[in-house]
Amino acid sequence: MDGWSRAMAREPLGRYGTLPLSSFLALLANEMIVNSPQPLPGTTVARLLRDDQGRLDLKALDRAGVERFVQEHCDASLERGRAVYQAMWQGGALHFEDMVGVRASIRKKLTEVAFISTLEQDLRLVSEDGTIKYLWRLQDGHMVESVLIPDGDRLTLCMSSQVGCAMACMFCLTGDLGLKRNMTAAEIANQPLQVLQDLPKGVRITNLVLMGMGEPLHNLNHLTLALSNCLDDYAMKFSHRRVTVSTVGLVNQMGELAARLPVNLAVSLNATTEAQRREIMPITRKHSMAELLQACRDFPLPTGKRITFEYVMFRGFNDTAEDAERLCVLLAGIPAKVNLLPYNENPSRDMKAPFPETVDAFRAVMLRHNMVCHVRKTRGQDISAACGQLGKARQQATDGGWVSQPAT
Ligand code: SF4
């Protein structure tokens, strides 16, 4: 374990560690519903953090928060609180009564003041290529997705961070939903926990990527709280080297993310000129590509780490040799690796996938300029695994009164 991991295991998140618990919860609650264009009837902040009896979701807290909560409500030591935290995130306890290594008096008190949330599995689809898509129904009926992608000795979980998304990238179906609300820290971190519980004994998720529904940095506080529970040595113990947060370029939040957690950064770039990017990614009107790339240059990367640039290729739009040459110039001076993602065609969009030979030619230019560049295969096509495909269909069906089938 390196110095940072050790620090993460012992110290609470600096941002929250000194806040009184009540202020901390108020801060989270304020961020829960943001510019929600179509709030579901009955969706309230209290319903997301607390249950009908006013009990707090203990998974909405990081380790320091749980320790303080147990100390305050059960008159117990921080160590007892840590045991509760560990039983929840490592033991997978769903009820306080089932917690191993926690005193009966603490379990009894916690049952009165808190609960442990889980996600309801609405669908679980397995692709021919081994990709597994999970569709989760949240407490207020919204749907989000996680996708588990096996690739050699890697098992990567692609997680969601918001219900819908406000960024409206032209090629993305999640963007069509608009932003419904932020996901809570509990809802975000429950994805890897519940997928882990679904895997055969001894099989571990090796990598986490925040590339599912939503713009993770648009929900920064809940995201970093959730990730602290993914990384914590008393919780899921993921290595920060194997956790990647993807952004369309919320430049102000990029530095804040780096200040809080040393996870990897991926930038969804997808263009080589300002005009081209503005056409498909409206965020470019707020933060130009030049501003975004400067933020990448300023990003405090630990030695040996690179920023991943995701580049979705569209036929005849951004897939020419000139684009490849421009991309090399744009990324000059940034420790970068480029993932080329041939567009996954969808009937609701006019855009086409590039020809395989165009992708090869593009990559050849990148390699000639000594760029690290890989072509990523489209995975799980038979189960609509591309971002937002299934969730959008399901959400629309739900909005229209469609009744879900039980998970299989
Ligand atoms: S690509 Fe990502 S940021 Fe863009 S609309 Fe889709 S979910 Fe949002």
C-alpha cells in the first residue's frame, strides 16, 4: 500500500472531515436535485437521504461520517463506528441485525435511526461477448445503468453518476433524457458493491470507470464521497490507479477532483476544431476546447499517469487524416493516451460509424507521431450496452406507464 492509500485508509476526506454531520447532510441534500426539468411527483430530498421514518441512509456518508454518526447516536467509540462501516461495505450487510463484529446494543440503536440502502435490479442482460448490463431502479422510480465489461484479465465496471444528463452531447442517448437529478453517493457506490455481490466467489472487478449515465463532475460532491467509499481500505478497497473519471470538460471541477482524489482523468474530446466540437458537444460553448486543453495541461498528474482522451469517430465528420494530424498538435505537451471509439450507430441518429480502414489510417497517423493510441471495440451491441441506450428506452417506457418485468 502506498502513502496515499494509507492516508485514505486513516484520514477522512478533508472537505467533509471537519463539517458537523448536520451541515454535511444539508450540503448533500442541496445538490441532490439540480435544475430538474421533470421532477418525478413525490421526489423530495428527504426521500432520497432518509426513509419514511426519517432514518438516515448510512451509505450516504463516508467512513468519517459513519464513525461520527455511530459515536453521536450510539455513544460508541470511533472504532465501533468503523466496524459498522466495514460490515456495511466489506461484509455487504443489508440489515444492522446481520452485522458481524458489531455490538447488539449498537445494532439495535442503529435500526431506529438509520437504514442501509440498496439498488433494485430491474434488468440484467448478458451479451454474447460476456458484457453484462445492469439496469437499476432507484427509490423514486428513475432508472440508471451499469455495464460490466470483461477484457482479458480486466473486469471493468462502467458506472452512472446522474439520472439523465444536462450536457446534451449530440451523439448520446442519455443526453436526450435531460438531467432528472443527481445520484446520491449511496446510489453511485452501490453499483460496484452490488455487482461484486452478483459475481462468482473470488471474481473481482479490476477497474471502475465513470462513463455511464451523467457527467460525473456535474455531481462532484456525491461523486467524490462515493469514490472515497470505493477506495477506502475499510470498504471496497479499489486502487486509485484503477478508477477513472470521465468528463466532457467541466474545467473548474477538474482541478477540484484532483485536489480531493488522485483518480485517473479521461476527457471526452471527439473533435479537432472548436467548430466541430461545438457542433456535437454544447459544453464547448461554455468552455472552449482551448480552455479545456489548457486545464488538461494544468492538471496535477502524478508521475507516470496520463490523461485518457476519448475520441468517438464519426464517418466523414472527424475521421480524416487531417483530423489525426490536428489531434496530435492539440495534445502536444500533455501526457496523453488516446482511445479511438468507432461510433456505435443508432437509428435515432444520422451519424455513421467510420469505415474500419479509416480507423486504421487515423491510428497510423497517431502512432507516427509517437502518441499512445488504441482502438476500442464496441462491446455488448446485442444488449444495447452503449451509454444510455437501454436506460432511455426503459425510462420512456416507465414515463409512459410501462410496467417493468422482474430482473432475471
Ligand atoms: S456523452 Fe456523457 S456527458 Fe455527454 S450527454 Fe452523454 S452522458 Fe452526458
